[in-house]
Amino acid sequence: MQTKLDRREFIKLAGAAGVAAARPFQQTTAPGPDAAEKDLVMLALDAARSAGASYADVRITRGNTELVATRERQITNVSKNETYGIGIRSLVGGSWGFAATRDLARNSVAAAARQAAAIARSNDRINPVKTTLASVQKFPDGRWMTPHEVDPFTIPIEQKAQLLFKTNEEALRVKGVRFVTSSISSIRESRLLGTTEGSLIQQTFFRIGPNVNVTAVSDDNGDFQTRNAVLAPRGAGWEYVLGLQMQENVLRWAEEAAAKLTATPVQPGLWDLVLHPSHLWLTIHESIGHPTELDRAMGYEANFAGTSFLSPPEKVLNKFRYGPAFMNIVGNRTESGGCSTCGWDDEGVPAQSWLIVDKGVFVNYQTTREMASWISNLTKVRESLGTAYGQDWASIPFPRMPNVSLQPNTQDVSEEDVIAATKHGIYIEGDGSYSIDQQRYNFQFGGQVFWEIKDGKRIRMLRDVAYQARTPNFWNSLALAGGKSTYRLGAALNDGKGQPQQLNAVSHGCPIALFRNVNVINTG
Amino acid sequence: MQNTNAKRHGLSADESRQLCDKILGLARADHTRINITSGIQGFTRTAINRITTAGETNNVTVRITSIFGKRVASVDTNRLDDAALERAVRDAEALAKIAPENPEYLPELAEQKYMPVDGYYASTGDLTTESRARAASLGIKAADASKFVAAGFIDVAAGSQAVATSNRLFGYYSGTAVASTLTIRTPDGLSSGWAGDEDADWNTIESERIAEDALRKCRAWRGKTALDPGKYEVILEPTAAGMLMSRMLGVFDARPADEGRSFFSKRGGGNRLGEKLFDERVTIISNPAEKNAETSPFTNAGQPVQREVWVEKGVLKSLAYSRFWAMKQGVAPKAIPPNFVMSGGDASLDDMIKSVKRGVLITRLWYIRGLNPRVISFTGLTRDGTFLIENGKIARPVTNFRFNQSLSELLANVEVLGRPTRVAADESGAAGTPVMVPPLKVRNFTLASVSDAI
């Protein structure tokens, strides 16, 4: 179930509506629920129901993180964090209430469940509303675990520190490099979900986030430049870190940091852009991932994250041209290695993949159970697409982005082919400064390393590059996408949304891609 | 009001001390430090003229830092039963034993004297779900009455923090914070207005005025028209000014300055302490005891936090020094600013508008990200009310802009400062680091490109 579908297989599965049939995983090797936690979930569900909740869901999560961080030849942080507790969401009338506590004594759990119902009732009294939840299959013994080879928590701290020190040492060999920071964040999370509709689902997530940042300073202290390695976090184990070959690759990152000190400042103007996946993932995240969230489009995030230019749904679904006919964007919670990959979402909806942009046309949003019915007459999809998520036990579940990815060219187009197709362009590697407006139109993105391309060849390094664009214009300037061999995942562990703000881990896959005539500015 | 005897959220000083003593009693390391954070977070959220979610979370987090020689490691846990605490202590010690030495580690502090600060306001700590819902419904009612659409957020935090070391240091602080923010939009999505307050004391949050202001802004911004990007004289309303100025908090650090990677680095080495860098009316301080913007008077390491003057009459007066960097440079340690208090002038916003021949009034900002730390430059966007001013009057609503602006230049280009106020400076609407700033009139502000967003 973890294999990535190619385009043809995907379409076959997706059918006319563009939604792959929801096929729950039942990983028989994944751990099942702890008996005591299961009892507490049942107790909380009973207490919420007795307090008048027509629906409730309960999550017990135990999050463990471990951080090893260094700078140059010294350690700066060795720490572990555990957060454990229970959160209950209740529906009374049409209003939601949420309560959470770290205290897992039976009476505290029951009290929190009653409090969640009481908050919902109080809100419903002051501001009565209607809420409809899309139907979902019941999974009384769901189990899932992130596929991984080596649990990163079994690797000793010393081994992690040694890897980072060796990486730093290599970087410091490069002239001009004065500072290096590096770290490895390991995350394990157990998540037990119970619902009043009869689902009980135990999932265990592994995510790992390495980081290397090199700073070079000019001899007279008059200038400094940094080069972040942009090592994507991943839903994986320790094997992913080994595969990155940080010790070997850091020399290039360090040389690039030093070279940026004397690179040519970019001439502002219109340039073609060749965007490496280590950069393009973030552009996808900001200009496609967020505007296709249905809650944003409907105004639920108006006070913070903003709304969406893709609104109202009846005016844009199946009508709005996002990009060229070869552009296909998939929402996918089954993507191998994806940070948002799971077995089920936080409402017990099975992980699935679906087309968001089909042949360049916007065809679907991201939905939860509460939101599915709002657009089902337009999409013919009656069930939730499974994007509910709360960052931990203390956070109420709400719509969060799945892995949203640009599909590669069906032809075997290499990176060299894409560069060769560029006459006057800039190759951008790595994400840098990024900012986009609250409806996701106007954006400005920097990067880590910039190379001028002339007549199909990379000729020299540039600096202080950022590009400004308007989302529809930018995506319609997509001229060529690389093939499968250029497809990579980028990711973030800290995508913020919601009030109170919650963080979501999410990946975006994409091939290298060429965009024509984009407005480039000099940020120096 | 402050200083009531009613039960506060979060552990009391006695409970904190007992918990610290219990954990220190389990410790076998050379040195141990305990940090406790406890309390509640309550929230009510509205959108499309309904309460969408509301809730309350109760938590206690303990950080145990164990030290053997110069080997340091920490473990955070929120499990407080005896067995879990013992496991956490053993875990921290096991990690510390295998952690590589940190040559910059300095011995734990002994008992310290902290300035007395009580930041806990019962009006905030005792706020009920019903009170939040009633306050939130004011925004909904105001929008409903005009057939507009409201989305808002009330964020409440009440609790305490404590620090203790095996060298007999103990510090305790309890505080509250509340932010109420509201966006009102027209149903066609063509206009949007925002208003918000942030304080430690719920009694100073003016829910009715917030509803009125957001509605007024939304009405006034209808019919916006294009304006060319370029360099403009701008008036930053307090929230917009605070969102930018809060980015200065992390810049006042001596180490990157001395190491050659900060605006405050001096060419050829050293830093720019004592240099006049900004307009002479710019004075920036931090003060844990600032009324309605109180913060803890100690750092996580137990280092005292005092009132500090960072910029006085445009001159860089202080930089923050960690204990290690202070020792290395032969100066006294100084904590990074816990809050941001910028002095202002007497001008009202109306006075400031009257003084503008041609300029832009900015309500608030969005998605502010760093561009170039050498000049402290940032990019971001205007949002929820942007207006052209001509000949001392609001001439018309205009489209939003992306800005690219150096803050060092901005502080040098200040023309008029208004009366300082605490603002909701966090883009997420969370009650966060207290920021008190005046509205600012500045010249040559770079509005780099037009944004179609509303």
C-alpha cells in the first residue's frame, strides 16, 4: 500500500471523480493499542456521550522527540522531550467543544470529557449552529506504523554527535567558512484515536529531520553568507540520515557558502527559472497546498492564515486553469516517505490520494468530515478526503494539508535536458526566504544557491536572488517538468495554521521544472 | 486586578518549590537544573459568523537538565508521577554522561535576587468559556447587522513558571496574557478590516471597540483601487509597527555582532556599541515589570532579567551577552530582551495623517520573513486596510502591497512617533511576547509590488 502510483495507475484507480478509492491499511505488524489507554478512551467517550455529546472523538498521544545539535566543534543541545495526554472533542447541537489534560487519572479524564461537552453546549446556547459530518466506515481495530528500517531512538547519542562533528569538521576546512551548525531531530509519536462511531485506531509515526547550516564571513567582517543544506525531513527511520551522506556532501555546501561571498549580484528583470525540487517544494506548498484547503476558501482562517483566491467553489472547481495541460497535482496521504503520510486521519478517515489539479485544471480541495458536504454537489465526492489533524493531545483536530505533489513528466526528461532548454535563466537550489499573501496570490521566494544559465549551460554563481510572482501567472509559465528520475520530496515539520496555531508535518514531491519569464529582484 | 488570593492557574510557588525539591532529591548528577511551566490555555474561535471551535488545555511541563562536568543534557516531560519523574531524571543523567562536552558550559547559578514582578491578572485567569463566547459574539453580531462576515480569535494563557538549581537557586513567576483579534469581511470577499488588542489584563481588552473598528475598517476599505508600487511616506498603525519592530528582539545579541554576522557588526571586527545608528527620537527598552506587559524576571537558566536600555536617542547602548560570551568578552552578562518597549511622542493618529502630503496608511502586516540580516531587511505584505493619504486626509482605499524594507533604514527614517500602546504583534493572534510601540510615520518605505489579496 505504500508504493507510489504512476500517473496511469493513478487515473485507473481514481475513476471519473479523481479520487482514489479509500483503502485502509491494516498493517498486521504495527503495534495495537495499550490496554490502559484503550480503557481511558472508552471512559472518555462514555463520559462525553453521557454529558450530551451527539458525537465525540478522543485522542491519546504520546510524542517523543530527541534533539542533538552542534556548532563547529562543540555540542549545543542534547535533549529529549515527552508530551503525553488526552484530548476530547465533542459535538453538542451543532457546536464543538474541546478539552485536554495531561492528567490521565480516570476521574480527570472523565472530567475533561464532560468539560468538552459543556464548552460545546455553552457555545451552542450563545451561538446555535448546524454541523453535518460525512459518513465514514468503522475501523474497530485499525493499526498503522510509518515504514522504517531503523528506529532512530535506538541509535546512541554519541553516534549522532560524531556524525555531526565530522560533518562540521569537513565544512570548516573550506577557506572563509567560520561557522557551522548541525542537528538531528528524531520524532516518534503514538496516537490512539477512538470515536463514538466505533473506530479505535492505533498509529505510530516516525519522522526525522537533519539540518546543516554553513556560514562564510569575508576577511574584513564586511559580509557574510549562509548556505543551508535544505535536508528535507522525512517519514522514515535512521536509514534516511545515512543515505544523505552529510559528511561527503558538506564540502560542496561549504564551498558554495564561501563562493556566495564573491558571486555576481543578480541583475533584476525577467528570467527563466530552473527550480530544483529542494526549492520548488516550498513554492508548491505555499501557492497550491494552502489555497486548495477548503476551510480557507470558506473563510474559516480569515483572521490569521487567510482565505484563498480559489473561491467560491462553484466559480473555480472544474473551471480554474492553474497551469498547462501537463500539470497534475495530487493530494496524497499514502506517499512513501511523506511527513503527512498515515493510515487514517484524526477523524478515522482512511488515508487516500486524489487529484487536486487535473491536466492543469483545479478539480478538488482538501476536506474533512465537516466540510465534505459543502462541495459534494460539485465534486460528486460525498466522503471526507481525510485531512483532519491535531498536532498533539492538547490540540483540536482541524483541516491540515496532506502531502501535495506535482507529478513528474511521463517522458524521461533529465535535469540536463531542462537546463539545455533554458537560454537566459537562473537555476535555484534550496529554499530561502519565503513570503506569500493571505489569499495566496503574490509571493516572493529566495533560495540557497543560484546559478546563471546561458544558452543551455550553467555559467556562474549569482547572489541576492528572489523572484516575485502572482500564483496563476507563475504556474501558467511552467514550460517543462523533469521526469521521474528528477522527482524528490521536500518537507517541513512546522507548517503553521489555525488559532491557536498548530504545526503540521508535510511533504511535497516534485520534479525539476522550468518556468518562463519570471520577475527576479535583487535582495542585496 | 492583580494580586488576588484566589486560586491561580498553574502551580503555586509552594507547589513549584516542592516539585523542584522532589526532583532535585532524585538527582545524582554533579549539577541539576529544573524548569517548570504550568497553566491553562483557553480559546474561542469564530468564522463565518459562528463559533467554530473553543477549548481549554491544562498542562504542566518539567525540564530536567543534568550536568556532569561540562557534559549537559535535558529531558522534558509532562508526566509527574513519582516513577515517571525518577525515569526522567535517570534519562537526563544517562544522556548527559554520553553527551560530548560543551566547552561553553558554565556552572549553575546559585541563589539570585530577582526584581519583584507579578504579571497575573485574575480578570484573565478567571475568564470563563461563557465570557469568551459572549465577547466573541459581539464581533459576530456587528458583522451580522451589516450583513458582513466575522472571523475572530480570543486566546488566553494563565499560569506560572519556575526555575531551580542544585546550587539552591529558586525563581517563580506567574502571569497571564490575552489577545483578542477580529477580521470582518464583506460577503463578496472584496473588503476586509481588522482590529485587535493584546494585554495581560482582560479588563483592558475592549471587545466592543474591536468589533466597531474591524467593521469600520472593512467598510472604509471597500472600493479599493490601484496605486503604483514605489517608495512612499507611510504611517504604520501601532499593530503594523509592532509586527515589524518585534523582529528587532533577536537582533540585540552581542555574539553574532562580534562574530561578524549581524547589522551590529563593525567592519574590521567588534561591534557598533555607542554608535548613533537611528533617528534621535528612537529609544527602545525592555522591562519585565512594564505594566500590562509583564514578563518573567529570570531566564530559563535563572539569570536575572533587568530593565535595559537597548537604544537611547538613536544610539546603540546595549547588546545581550550570554554568560559565556560575557565572560569571554570581559563584560557582565545581559539577557536578551523579554519584551519590546519603544518610546513615542504625543501625536495622535489623526495628527499624523494630517501631516502627510502623499503617503500610505497601513493597518497590519502579514507573512513577514527575513531577507538580508546585514541590513535587518524583511519582506511581507500589507493587509486588512491600506489607504492612500493625500493632503492630510484619507483619499481612498488602495490595493495591498508587498514591502521589502530594511528596519535599520526605517528607524533612521522616522518622521513622527505617536503614543505607544501594547499591540497584538503575533501574526497568529496568539498572546505572545509583549510589544509596546507607537504608531510611526516614516519616509522612503519600499512598497515593492502590488498584491491582489484581500
